[in-house]
Amino acid sequence: MTVICPGFVLTELHERAVSTASGPPKRKTENFMSAEECARICAHSIAIRENYHIMTWAAWAGSFVAALFPDLLDQVVARYSEASVVRE
């Protein structure tokens, strides 16, 4: 079994989750990993039978916070996602 903590991955879910009548918002994506890159890293970790693979410092911190304060982690992730939306 391989446990993978990828951090923030830019997927279609971001667009669909916060779309408005004018369409999906523009995002600051410099701190988001692409879905393709995440999939490549996951496939490699599984192929070499890693037990754990934590991809970013945010995922590392989140894995500890989730164990102790899961509701807090949900709030932090939601705020970070909202903060990535470019306000015009």
C-alpha cells in the first residue's frame, strides 16, 4: 500500500466547484501542481512500492494537522483555494 499526500493539484474540480454564471474564475496557479505531474509522481511511487510519499511542505504539514484537527485542515484548504482566485 502506498499513501500519497500531493498538496494542491490544479484539476477541473477547482473550476467546477466555484464556477459562477460568468464561468470559472481565473486562478493564481504558481503554487498548484498539474494533474499530469501529480499522476506521474504517484505512478512512480506506486511502482517502486514506497510506503509514503509526501510531495510538498504543505502536504507534510497538512498530514500532521489532519490527524489532530481535521476540521481545521478543511478550513485552511478552503481558504487557500479561495485565496487563489484572482479578483478583478
